[in-house]
Amino acid sequence: MNKVEIFIANESHFDYAQEICSVIETSAKDRGTGIAKRTPEYIEKKIKAGNAVIALNGNEFAGFCYIEAWSHGKYVAHSGLIVHPNFRKQGLAKRIKEFIFNYSLEKYPEAKIFGITTGLAVMKINSKLGYKPVTFSELTDDPKFWAGCQTCTNFEILKSKDYKMCMCTGMLYNPKDNVEESNSNLEPEPWFKEKILKRLKRIKQRMLK
Ligand SMILES: CC(C)(COP(=O)(O)OP(=O)(O)OC[C@H]1O[C@@H](n2cnc3c(N)ncnc32)[C@H](O)[C@@H]1OP(=O)(O)O)[C@@H](O)C(=O)NCCC(=O)NCCS
């Protein structure tokens, strides 16, 4: 078996765009959770701009994630994180997130990095990278970012809560608050308590649905 390697994606990786979208969509259906839909054209646009990373096992697709800049580059988000089911639970998402995190700090050194997710794995990885949970009001107010939620099954909840809360948790990394280099081998930050977050998710499901 080849070793999975992570690259900044380029046009030679366009052929993977369809598979990336299919795995994202199937995984969301399997989890029964909402996720923003992506098209192959959108993935190709991200790749072309040098804003995507891809993980490959030889020629076999293993994982993907891309950067989006919002509010005129004041914020960046890492979106579309996906690990192919054959490569899960081997630390690959953690490697991809670390890679894209360091890459975007180089590319957008002034930007705050944020994400929204319902996924505990992503919350755990982000907590180790130094992200903090925040309310949606601390994230970008760029309408184009929130428009991306329209294809999520939870969009009606977000709308009914006036874009102030939803099933996702908002997380923010401010480079100005984190002068020391992040190290994902550290313990998760104290805010990451798996049991509590699972409970919170259940409460939100009951209250918001
Ligand atoms: C979520 C996903 C990216 C995780 O990928 P992965 O390569 O299996 O994750 P890793 O092996 O790097 O695990 C990272 C950490 O999260 C934990 N983790 C992984 N899956 C988990 C789960 N379902 N629930 C709770 N914790 C989980 C791991 O134990 C690990 O913790 P550690 O650092 O203490 O060892 C993958 O399951 C996936 O692609 N899912 C579908 C798409 C998705 O949910 N994307 C995220 C959208 S925001």
C-alpha cells in the first residue's frame, strides 16, 4: 500500500472533482446531517485558485479540503473537509487540517480562521489547533458565506434563528491570540468535552427542530 500524501491541489487533480463531490454527498446522507452541497465546477475553481489540498494514496483519492476567504480576506474558512471511508480513523483528517491550517496562515497571515460544524471529530481537531467556540456573531457576516448553507438540510433552522444559531458550532482561531505555534499533538483545549458536546447537540436537536 502507498503512503497517503497531502498536496496543494493543482489542475492535474481536476479529475478527482466528481469523486470528491460524490463522497461528500454520500457521507452527509449516511450521517443524516446537513451539509452544504458542492459541485465539481466549484471544486475545480478552488483548485485553480491554489486554495485546495488533496490527499492521495498513489492515484487513489483519500481526502480533500479547501480554503475560502470572506469579508475581503479578513476571515478564512476551511470547508468541504472529507476523508474517503477507506481512509478514516487513521489520523488523516487531522493531517489534512494541520496542512491546510499552516498553508492558510502563510497565505492569509492576517486572517482569522473559522469553521462551523456539527462533527465532533472536526471540533476535536480544531480545539487542538487552538480554535475557540464562539457565537455566530463573531464569525464573518459576509452573506455569501451564509448563502452556502442554503443547500444544508438545516437551513430553515438557521433562517428561523435569524442566522444567530443553528445545529453547527462556530469555531474561531485568531492568529493575534495565538502567538505560539499550534501543535495538534497537544491535548484538546479545555472546551472540548466530548460528552458535553454530544449532550448539547441532542438538546439543540430537540429545541431547534
Ligand atoms: C469527519 C472526518 C473528516 C474524520 O476523518 P478521519 O480521518 O477519520 O479523522 P481522524 O482519524 O483524523 O480523527 C481525528 C480525531 O477525531 C476523532 N474522531 C474521528 N471520528 C470521530 C467521530 N465520528 N466522533 C468523534 N470523534 C471522532 C479521532 O479519534 C481523532 O481523535 P485523536 O486526535 O484524539 O486521536 C471523516 O469521518 C469524514 O470525512 N466524514 C464525513 C464528512 C464530514 O463529516 N466532514 C466534516 C464536515 S465539517
